[in-house]
Amino acid sequence: MNKLKYALLAIAATAMSGCADLNYNEASSRDEDWTYNSPINGIKNLVYDVYAQMPSEFKTDLYGYGAMIAAASDEAEFALSNSLIHNYYNGGWTPSNPFSNTWDVSYRAITQVHMYLERINKIDLSEYEYTPDYQNMVQQFEIFPYELRFLRAYYYFELARAYGDVPLVTSTLSNEQANSVERTSVSEVFRFIVDECDAVAQYLPISYNDIPGQEIGRATRGAALALKARALLYQASPLFNKDNDKELWKQAAAASKVIIDNAAVWGYSLSSYGSLWGHDSFTNPEFIFVLGTTADNVFEKNNYPVGVENGNSGNCPTQSLVDAYEYRADGKTFKEKHPGNVNITAENPFDGLDPRFELSIVKNGDLWPSNTAQQIVIESYQGGFNGAPKHGATPTGYYLKKFVDGSCVTTANNATTARHNWIVMRLAEVYLNYAEAMYNYYGNADATGEFGMSANDAVNVLRNRPDIMMPEFKGNDGFEERYMRERMVELAFEGHRFWDVRRWKAGSRFFSGIEVASLQKDGNGDIILNRATKSRMWDEKYNLYPIPQSEIKKNGRLTQNPNW
């Protein structure tokens, strides 16, 4: 037995504990002998398969036509009516039609992790001992188990925030055994996630710059600790913290502060907002965990305005989102200054807004896209070149710019492509998580406590970035409202808002209707922004996903979430 086998057996002794896996035999048809007898291909492919199942809105078209989960929140309205994304609020969401694949994908990936951890002793690299890359190979294989345990924790986080109580299983079982497991309390699941992140963080590299292959999108120490901090924030939030245990907020603050304090040492730093996306953004030092894709222009086709060749409108930002942006001069919101209709020809209400608005949203009159082959002046008003009644035109008055690479040409001839990098975790989120936890623990946005940084201080780090320079947060009055807006603006279209509103139990306030802009020309030819509200169905049961009915039929011990 070579030294790798000894190292992996030691890992196995600490990794194998717990009860069962849900769909072991159902979830994988991988040839076990080939996998473990051909480690260079078999084992590596198994590890990469687990990574490949991580959810990314740039590679998985779960709802059809490129709809993002932002369109199931108050961030956006999806322009095409035949996307499944509308089921979240039109009554089409049921246990028999759950349409999210979170349950299946997560447990399938967890199964693969267990297959690896329980068969570590079968990995033998001795036949490669005299090859030039042997030491590099050993180094890489010694990290794999810790990467997989991080990924298992991540998939359990996906399950916990979606379903609440879920079966917590950490080894494989037969179908009969797996189909008799019961749901574990969500607090225990969060504890497992936190403990696993603590256990593996010290063994994961700070970066892969010195690791063979220098691959991106791999689990690092920072990623493990950022997942821990995020899980603790969710556990402390009203949806899961029914007793309002203040200590949970303190734990969340402490976990985020560790990352903030070590960011520079670990190579993380805040970047300019506009550099968060683009062909080479995977090298951005703000990213703690990012998933890249091969180059294409599908996202651009899905989200370029109607009227731009091959543009399908897609995920159109709402007036509700626009209303959250503040003015640089005085910190007032768009909604505060323009609560009613506004003549946007006579008055430019967008002038002086937070720079993140211009970087994230395409408005009437903008030159877009940025490539010279297709660039036009956007007319999103009714009767305009990019507006209704054209089929699929924006239903909100706006088009999406964030994550859309305007340099991509989508014409039938001479099309170009770019990589799109899905942000799983970045440093700005950590600052926001810390701010929320600190405020909820101390009840005062100026309190620095034992951590030496207040909630206001943390938010102001983001607002003081050279390319943003927004008025600082001060005082305690209205902090919760301002924080919710700041989080919505900063993390727009990154997949957070859908979950944030749920964990805050604020769905009836934010998701029962969305504000949109209907742009129309008046008799003088001026364009008037008319406000309108689109009602959406909201029920408190929507805070948690329904357990798929197919799973309950297989396992009578699985109980359904309330009121589903």
C-alpha cells in the first residue's frame, strides 16, 4: 500500500459516519471497478461529476427560455409567458409539479460523494509511482476527499434552504433502507454543514495557484468558511430561527468576520462592480467561489432586447428593483423622489442614480448592446422599436444588462461568444451577511461589539468603493429597510433575492405584486413613465418548497411541508 492509501484511509475513518443515502442504487450506474481501477480517469471524472451538478444559471436552463430565478422574485419579470418560471406565482407549483430539481440533483451528488468516501481504500496509485507527474497526482488526490465533503455540505445547504427538514444521510444504503429514512430537523442539517466546513477548511488550499492544473471553480478554504457563514446566517433568520435565538446571529457575525479579517491574506479584495462579469471575470479577486462555462452567446440571445437580432428580452428588471436604487447626492431612493408617474423626456429621473443602476439595467434611450454591429438607441416605450406590441417585448419597461456581455454579436453571420461565470460566493456578500448578523444581534447598526466593526461600517465598505461612492449609512433609524435595499441592489440577479425574502418571511410584502413601468408617448411626443402594479400569487407555504410527491410515494415516512 502506498502513502496515498494510508492518507486516504485516515480520511475515511473520519468521513464515514451517520446513516443512509437516499437513492444510492437509483442515482448512479457508474461502473465501480473501472472507476477505482482507473483513477486517472475514473476517480477524477467522479469528482468532476459532483462539481458539474452545482447549480449555475448560465449552464442549466431549468425553467426554459433562459429564465433566471430572479424572475420569480421582485427583481424581474420574464418576458415570455411559456416559461415554467411563472409557476412560482401563478398556481402551477404543486408537489406533483415541483419543477425544481433541487431534491434530485442534490441527493444524486451526495450519493456520488458517499461512493467515493466509502471506497477510498480501493484507490491505488502505485502503478504511477515512477511517472514524472506522480507527486502532483498524489497531491491532487489527497485534496479530493476534502473537496467532496465541502460539496456534500453545499448540496445539503441547497436542500435545507429549499425544503427545511430533509433526511440527513452520510453513507449509502439499499433502496429499501433508503426509502424508509425520515426527515432530520433543519437545525441539525445546518449544524452538519457548519461542522463539515470547519472540518475540511484547514485541509483545503487557500488557492489552486500552486496546485497541479491551477484549476478554477474548485473548493478552497475561503469557500468552505463562506459556506459556513452563509449557512449560519440562514439558520439565524426568521424562517428557521423560530425562537429568535440571538446567539445564532452572533455565530453568523463571527463566521463572516473570520473571512473579512483574512481576506487580504487569502487573496480576496473588493473589485469594481462592472468587472464582476465578462469573458475573463473568473480571475476577479472578489470571487470566493465561481462556476465558469464554455464560451457562447446564449445568455445574450436570451436577454438582448426584442428588436436586436436574435434578442428575446428574457429577464426584464422591474420598477420595484429600480425603485431601490438611491441617488448619489442625497441617498434618497428613486421611489422617494418619483412616487408617481414621471415625464422622462422633460426630466431625466435616472441622472445621478447609484452607478450600479447603469451597470445592471438597460433603460429607454440607452445605446445597447455595446458591440458596434448591433448597437442601437433602445426604444422600450409602447410602439418603440424595442417595445410592445412586439411579441416578447419587455413587460416592465427595462432590459437586463448585468451579466450580459454587450460585446457579443448575435447576428446570424459573424456571431461572437464569451465565457459567463456564475458567482456562487463573493466578498461583498460576506460584508452584507456580517452587517445583517451584527444588526440583529446588537439591535444597533452602530454597535461594534467584540468584533470591532458595526453593521453600518460593513455596508459602507461596499458603498465607499471608488466606482460606487454612495452616501454612507449612518445611525440606527431605518437600518433594516436600507439594508434590504442595499442587498437587493448589490446582489441583483445573483440568485439571492428569491431566498432572502423567504428567510426573512417577507413574501407577502415583496412578492405579492411587482411594480413595472409602462412607457408611453403623450400628445407632445414626450415619453411618460406610468407606474403599474402586477399582482402575483403569494402563500406562506411558498417559503419552503414542496417535497416531490414522487418521493413521498416511494417513502411513506417522508412528511410533506405545511399546507402543500
